[in-house]
Amino acid sequence: MSEHLHAAVTENRKLTTLQVVQTSSDLIRIEYFLLPDTDPGKNSNYVAIWQNYDKIPYDQEPNHTQAIEGNSQHGAVNFNVALEQNNYIVGYAVGPELGTKPAQKYGNMCSTAFIPRIGTTLSLLASNEASASVPSEDFQYFFSNLTVGTPGFGSVPVRYEVPPGCLPKNNGAWIGIYRGPASYTEKPEKVFEIPTNDRSAWVGINSKFLAGKEYTAALFLSGYSATAPLQTRMAATVPFVAP
């Protein structure tokens, strides 16, 4: 899977993504590709891994977490594993652990990669060949995302999607509408709280859109406030033009 796929590609959407680049009986190496201008170290991004799950178990402590340091939008992390015995799910969080219920502790997890255990044939090979690994076609990925429908006069339909098990309303997830590109510092023109815990749904966002102007919808996994939302936990963006 090439880097340009992870940078943003469907309908000009930009996504926070993961790619499994190496597996062996005792190692998983993950590369991450983040949104433009994000500062993962400053914004307390981290990666976590759980064993024997194919989706994030939001009520279970991970086997290991690793903080992302620095301000690069591309990097890699390694996890020591026992891949001949266990499946693993790796998740990338665009913000810190959440500490106040009803928010989920790992509610900022936006993207995942599932790595199944090495199969029987490969287990036999592993005893003789150090290169035994999981075939790349067996990896399963999920990236939080947004889709914009056909904008109408003063309204735009937006579909969000977050990981299975995520409770967006409890976590304070929200969608921001920006004139021009999304920003970590410029205030959005419209702030919309995701109203339910549905992991995927269409919502209608009303605003005074200027005809023919470019806008961007951005998905944030937590930090909602009607007046001063946290803009550091952005997971995905999608542009659109007002009619």
C-alpha cells in the first residue's frame, strides 16, 4: 500500500491512517500517516496494541502504549509480540486518554490495523525461517472518515464514521465547518456536536454558506464545546463547494 493512499485520496478526503509494514513471529512494525499541520507530540497522540481482538476493546487496558514524539506527520512504531499465538489490534489516537465518564478512556482512537496470528503453515516455517510473517492481504484496516453529500441552500449533509465500539457523543466528538482548509488554530465557522452514539450516521449541518465558495468539514474525536472546542483532535477532513 503506497504512501499516497495514506495521505488522502478518495474525493480529496484526508485521513489519519496506519500501515503494517513488517511482521514476524515476535515483531509488528506500523507506519502512521497524519493530517497536514498536526503536531502529534504536542497533542498527546499515542499508539496502543491489544492482543486477541479484531476491534478495539474500549473497556480493556492495552498490552502496550507508545507515545508519539515530535511534530512529524509520518513515522513508525514497533511492538514486541507473540504472533504465532495471538491476533493483535493496533490503534492510533489523535489525542490523550479521556478521563471523565461517560467518555471512553480510549475514545480518541481513530484508526486501526488488525493483524491475525501467523497461520499453521507459517508457524511451521517459522521454526526454520526467521522471515515467516503474516500475508499483507490478511491485514484489516479502519480509518475514521467523513463523506459530504450534495449541499443544499444553507445546509450540507455529512456522514461520519468512527471505529466499531466507539461512542462519539459520550466522547464529545464533533464536526467543524471551515471556510477554506481545515485548521488547528483558526476558529471554525460552524461547530456541530455529534448527537448520538451511532458509530456511523448522516447529519445535516446548517450554516450560512456562500455560494461557490470552498469549505472543509473536519471530524474531531473529542473536545466538543459550543464556544471553544478543542481543535487538536482532528481525525479526518473532506472539502466541498457551497451551491
